[in-house]
Amino acid sequence: MLCAAAVLLALVAPQVPHAPPPGTALLSHVRLHDTASGMQGFARDPVTRDWYFAQVSQGGRHGLSQRNNYERGNLTITRLSPAGKILGFMYARNMDHGESISVQHTSAGKIYMWTGAKAVLNGGTVPGGTRIARFGWRPGKTAWPSSGWVRLFNPHPGTYNNAPSIDWATRTIMTRYHPNGGGTQYGVYRLADFLAGHYTPAAHFVQPSLPSFPPQGFALMPGGTSAAVLSGWKWDSTNQPPGNTYGTVFGGSGTIWQQFWADALSDDPHEPEGIQPGLQAGTICYGLTSQLASGVRVVSVWRHNMTALSCKAMGPAGTMGRGSERRRGSSGMDSRPRPDRPHHRSRPAGHRRMGPRARRRHPHPRGPHGRRGRRR
């Protein structure tokens, strides 16, 4: 009753910004193998607790410009120790945008990566997978969908934006997909069935409206019955701190939990990328990609406690986002116009802004005013 009253009051009362809950930095300004391209998504090895980060391969890789690597779904995947030291890298070509990846560590000690694969440009915007791929971790090597050591799955024929997320405790896999003419949807399967090519879902979710735009990654939550989505703009002159970054958890009945986040306020530029459940019960982690004054792209990961799932945590007021697709530039950061924002702040030392934004002909909704690793 109190929860319902709080939600009703938040809806009818004037909504003003308030201090978001503090987060804990698990990684801060860590470099990946490619230093000229932003991170898109991440996962953790359930056994070694190493980090794996996916990014669009930077310009010059594979003899292509960064824009061409972006359009073709060419990824660079970097493996880091729990403390953030680079342990290796590999390339995955003609995969997807890399915003949701998973890591499998078998009892025999073999490591597999899971991504979307066989990317197509969704209406000329984001390269989305039309298959799901699993391939072994081979440092320094390049995986193609046609490689003999890459296995492809096709649970949603005729759709795009396919990507996986796996809960290893329940051995459950969730796949995101976007049917032509429909919104973003998710299927949940027993992993054993999925590996056997049996694609009858145990559960099916439709992504609800999000409090900000665009979506920046998703993950299957512990228990295998709900999903988390990260959403929010890159910071720029029209989206000043504290920004509009949100985590939203939803299931078959709709939105379950929601939280506004505002970490690393001194990072500029700054964009939320990737989300994963935390190692500790009741926690969730999300990534931020930023750029130093030297031009080097770096990664940070922040952990937050999740409030009681029976009541949403309200953030600043904002219009619900529309759709689920992103329009990105070749840099790997969003290239759309952002909501108008009157706020201004000086740039912090050691960071610089990205170039000006290209204008689009269509308006966007106004935003708010604004697995494992060592337990830390």
C-alpha cells in the first residue's frame, strides 16, 4: 500500500532531480586492446572472474575504417584480470554491435564466447545480429561466422538484433530479437535445449517502455525469470550531467524495478554501455566508456545495490523512450541529437569533449533534467 502511494505521489507531484544512490567503482579508466574505440558491452567469466569487453574494432583493424568495422559488426574482445590488467584479446568479424556478450567456462576448462552474429544494418543504423554465435576463446585469432570452430544458432528466423545473455546458475539463456514491424522481444530457454537446437521458449518478454533512450545493453538476471536493460544518452552539450542513465529490470508482467544512476560526473565525454548482474546478491553493474584528453578511450564499471524490487526507485522526471533501436556513429558513441538542456558546466581537467553532433530530421523524446570477478 505504501509503495503504491509513493508511486502515485511521484506521478502527480512535480518531479525534481534528486541525488542518485552512490555506486562503487569496480574498474576505473581502464584501457582495452583498442584505444580509439568505445566499449559496447561486457561479461565476466563465472569461474576465473575475469572481465571480457567487446568494442567495435578501431580504424585500421582488418584494413578497414572504423565506420566500416562498425557497419560490418567487427568486434575486438579484450580479456582483463579482475583488477583490470589486459590478459589477451581476439577479433570477431561479422558478428554484431557487442552490447550483450556472455562467457562460458566449461568443466574441462575451455572458455567460449557468446555473441550475436551475421550482422545486418537495421534500417541503416545499428548492426544487429541475425544469429547467435558461440566460439572458443582464442587469443590473437579472428572468429568469423563461417569459421569451423564457430557454432551458429537461429532461434528467431527472419528477425534482427539477435543477441544472447546467459545465467550460469540456472543454465538458462535469454535471446533478444527484433521482428520486422514489432518491438524488442526476448525468449528464455533452458541452455541444454538451446544447444540441442530446440527453440521453444520457457518464457517470453516484451521490452517495456524505457525512461530514457537509447537502450545500451541488456542482461538476464539471476534466477532466469527477469531481464535488465541499461538506457541513456551520451553526455554532450544537450545532455549535461547528471545525465539520464537508468537501469530497468522487467519480466513477463512488465517493469519490476528502475533506478536512476549518475556516476563518474567528471568524465567527459561519457556514455553508459553494458549491464550485468553483480556478484553479490542484490547488486547490479553497468559500464561507462569515456575519453581522456589524450584521445584514449577508457572503461569504468560501477556497481549499485538494488532497492526492494516491490517498488521502483524514482529518478528525475523524463518522457518514456520510444522504440528500441540506436543510431550510432562510427566512433561507437551515439550520434543522435540529445534532449535540450539548459545546464552548463566547465570541462574537468584531463578530459575533452567529442566533436559536434550531426543533426537528425526527426525529434527525440526529452530525457530527464536532466560473472564473475573477485568480490569487491
